[in-house]
Amino acid sequence: MWRGHHWLVRRRPEAEFSDAQCGFKALSREAAAQLLPLVEDDDWFSGCIGLVSVHADAQNTIYVSLDGVLFNMSQTELTLVPEAKPEA
């Protein structure tokens, strides 16, 4: 889906940018708190090949990050390992 979105954005004559991937996924903290528990898509950061780390806010009640990797709050499910994360 992200490839299709990116293709469409780049073909709009009024578009003055070339990379819409991460901005397309931007949410306010309030919106994320309401929406993320409902999401069943585990491919949100697909295509963000330069992403090296993810950090959950200390007040986040849904996710926690450890060493730049995202887990659910109870740390029983690995949610995201960034594609460009250096090996530890």
C-alpha cells in the first residue's frame, strides 16, 4: 500500500516533496492512543528503510521501547524492529 501511495503523491503536479512515507503515518499522541489498539496491520513502517530506532513515550500505556525496539507494554510481543537498526 505504501508504494501505491508514494507513487500517487509523486505524480501530483502540486507536490513539492518526494517522500511521503513517514508523514503519511504521523498521528498526534491523543489520536494514536485511541486508534493504535484497534489497528490490525503490523506493517506500518514498511518502506522506512532508514529507520534505526523507535522510542515510545514514557507516558505511553500501550507500547514500550527497549534499545530502540518496540514491544507491547507487557513485553510479551515484539512489535517492531527497525529495518536499519545496527546489530547490537
